[in-house]
Amino acid sequence: MSNDDLLDLSESAAMDSIYFNKLSYYSGKLSAGGAIETCKAVMERRVKNAIAVIRPPGHHAEVHQTMGFCLFNNTCIASRVCQNIFGPACRKVLILDWDVHHGNGCQKAFYDDPNILYISLHVHQGGKFYPSGPEGGMDRCGEGAGEGYNVNIPWETKGMGDGDYMYAFQHVVMPIANSFEPDFVIVSAGFDAAAGDELGGCNVTPPCYAHMTHMLMSLAHGKVAVCLEGGYNFRAISRSALAVTRTLMGEPPDRLEGTSATTSAIKTIEEVKKVQSRYWKCMYPKAPTSGIYSGERLHDVIRRYQAQHLFDKYKLTELYILRDRISKSFEQQVLGSISHDRRKHLIVFFHDPPDLLSTSDPTTAQQKPHNTWLVSLHDMRPFVCLTPDLLTTARCLAGLHRTCRERQRGCHRRECTRNDHNHRRSGYRP
């Protein structure tokens, strides 16, 4: 085909962001070959680790379709070549894809393969971000023998930064990768999530890329090959790739400035952990296997305990609520003293439930009942009485007033005696 025919083909409706010329096929083969030779050099230990500066990228390319500037799927080809050449020494391969777009080609290539763990961090926006569709959702976990070996971390929005990616690495990527125990690690290193790339719209800095690389180097005895993927800002690509290369050469990563994850990222990671908990023991909390949770809400259990405690200690009993229906959470929660109907003045308390204070398991992050306590905020901060009469009496009824507690311990200071006198004057009898 002539060069003009190739250009016309690029503009056809069947082509999805693909541009051809006479050198496209040669460039595609050169890029795939570069990935193969880089990975072979690392596996043969001719080099400790390496980065392949190759173009065109490859993680969007599928078996029967080129798309997203990708002709051949470089990392997929290289991983399979290494498995064939090195056999048991390269049986399990981790492909970590931090390109801002989902690597649909990599996912489809190994969707049923238990020896290739594919993990992708990408902007998804509910399937609206390129490549559009549900394939990048967190529920796409593989099929057949490969079920559980496909991990998608789909960001709900653009703008994700260092804290979000580090949070994902610490809570999902590294725990699963360590459990998988790969023989070789290949990074699909797109730098379009880098700060300054307007198309990606994220804010990952060079130090963050360096830290992610450093963590991956703890796997597979340090056998890591990084293959360049996407990126649309030359300055962002060069700075990020340089930080990764320096880390591969043994230099310590630069210090990160912002390490707090956004609320959106935390929410996404917690949902991913629940999905992946079906396949990985290291993932908590565990998702319900039946699709729904069984049992009772802890809130209702605590409220019933409080109602029983108030009855045992103060003889407060349940009052009837004139409603056709009432939430289960409000049953036995409107209480009154025995003689409330004969009193001229009534004191109404709105009592918030206590806080839960727990010590999580350092390995699984699980919260066990034997390490969880009910803590009332009243026990954690001092109370100041605003008036010596009605409000003081109300707090004494609840056992919260400081001077009354002191008096119960035998304190006879003037202020305690005066307050006690005010309590008797207002009609309260302890």
C-alpha cells in the first residue's frame, strides 16, 4: 500500500486512534523486539533490571485489533516469550500497568491465565474514559483458571495524585503481588498520569513513580523490566522516566511531598479490596459470599444494651410511640422514669450512641470484638455546669456531673456542698 493509502486507512471508521505510514509495521516490530530483548536481558541476569524506551506503545492492542496508538502488545509478547524460553524460572509473571488508561489488550490476552497476574491502575469514570466500556471495572477479575488474576483499580475521576497511588500500592498492589510471588515483573509504564499531562489529567510526580518502582523491586529477587507505554507531555515523560531509571540503578527515591489519599481513592480501594478478597487471603474486609450481609447491626445491639442498662440502674422503661410503623433501630429507645406522668417538670435527654475504640490486627486489619470497647465521650472530656439548678440536676441524673462524682467519692468541698444543696432545692433526691 502507498503512503497515501495508509493515511486514508488511518482515517477510516474501523480504526480507533491508529495512524499508519510506510514505517508503522517496522516500528511496531522494533518496539515489540525491544521489549523482548530488554526482558531477556533481565531474566538472563546480564543486567540487574532495565527500562525499554520504545514506541509505539502496546497495552491497548488486541489479538485481532490495533487501537489507541498500539500496533503490537509489547509487554504481552515479551512475557510469553520469556515464559517459553526460561520455563520454570519464569513461570509466574506480574504485569503492573500504571498508564492512565486501562490496558484492555493485556487484560484480554491473559484473562484466563493463572500464571500472569495483571494489575492496572487507571482512570475509569464509570466506563466513560478511554477505552470506553465496562472492561476496566473492578468486577472484571478473570475467568476460568485465571479468575482472580486480573486486578483493576479504576479511579472514579481524574486528578489522582501521589497519595492515591501510594495508598493503592500499600493496600492492594503490594499485598497481592507478594501473595502471588512472581518470578518476573514487567511494568507497562505509561506516564500520562504524570503531573503536567493534560490528556491524562492526573498529578503523579516523578518521586511517586520512583517509589512505586522501588516497591516493585522487592519482588522476584529484583528482576524488573520497565516498558514505556503512553504519555503526551515530553517534559513529564522525561522527568518521570528519569526518576524510574535512577531507582532501577539503585539510587534512593526522592522524598514525597503529599502522601494523603483522597476520599474518592480510599472509597475505590476499599471496594477493590472487597472484590479481591474472594481470591486473596491478604485482602480485607472479606466480601459476603451470599451477596448480602446476615446478622444484626452493631448499632441495634448497643442500643438494646443501653436500654437494659438504664432500666437496671434507673428503672427507665419504654414509652409507647404513637406511630403506625417505627424503624427497628428506634425500638426500646424512648425511655422514661416510672413516675414521669405525675411530675410537673420533665427533663428530656437526647443521648448519642457511644464511640467504638478498637485495636486492629496488624496483619489483616480486622477488628475483633475482644479488642473493641464502647467509649462514651462523656468520659473523655470535662463537663462544666451552666446553671446550678435544672441543668445540673439533669446531668446528675445521667451520672455525668463532675461535682456529683466527686461527692460520691467523699469530697466535701464547698462547691460540691453548694451544688448538692441546689439539687435538693430543685426536688432531686439522689
